[in-house]
Amino acid sequence: MRIRDAVPEEDASACTAIYAPYVRETAITFEVDPPSEAQVVERIIAAQKSHAWLVLEDDAGRIVGYAYGGPMKERAAYRWSCEVSIYLELGRRRTGGGRALYEALFERLTERGFRTAIAGMTLPNDASVGLHAALGFAPIGTYRRIGWKNGAWHDVAWTQRTLAVAEDPPEETV
């Protein structure tokens, strides 16, 4: 496996293909229509400008997962915190790729000056809950019946992980 920065125009197609089944077939994401490849190009560019977007390649060089960070909230006081997400090709869970991808993302976000990562998970999602717990995320709350998708209400569990502890006041993020 190899982890690298996403190349927007080259990797958007693979990221789109990985994400689309989650949109169409699950409540793991609350999007109801898969984004176009052009929209994913824009998302990659935006994430890389302020945070990061990484891809996971298998031994043959095929993209089988991706992870990214983005703003937690837009207000200035939140600028040292970020929200993270990860998507693996269906059937690739519990192979070690998710852990490796997230660890590389955390390193990149820490280098950019971020102190805290948060992640939200639509419930039920035992694999995601387990991955986040194994990587040091702690539960911080659950929004109950917050999203309606696939004919049912869904909860979203929120977790938080420290990325870095440093002197205050924090330096601006890169």
C-alpha cells in the first residue's frame, strides 16, 4: 500500500467511484446524489488548500481509499480544529488501510498547525466506530434522529482526537 497526496484531475474519478456506493446505498453519508467528478476535483482542491486530501493505493497502484480534512466550523476561533473523513472501497474495511491513511492524514494536519480533529459517524456503523476508537478518538456526543435517509432516521455520533499539544497562543495554520 502507498499513501500520497491526491492529484485532483487524476484522482477524482477513483475517489468519485469509491464514494458513490456510500451515497446511493447507505446512510453513512447524508448526501443523496453522488457528486460528479468535477465536483470532487473542486473538493480535493479546496481540502488541499487549507487542510489535506490523501489517497491510498494498492500494490498495483489503484486507488482504494481516501481521507481528507476540512474546516470544523467557519468562525475564526475554530481554525485550529478540523473535521476528518475517510472512505475505503467497499470490502476493504479492516485491512489496515484505514488506519494507515488516517495516521498519514493526522501527520499532515499536525504539520499544518491543527490541534484537534473531529469525526462524525452515522449510526449504526461498527467498523467506523471501531476504527475511530482504535485511533484515539473519544466520544463527545450524539445527534439523535438528525438525518433522514433510506426511509429512516439516523443518529450521528461525534468523536474528537487531539492532534498536537503545543504552547499557546497557537501559531496560525498553514
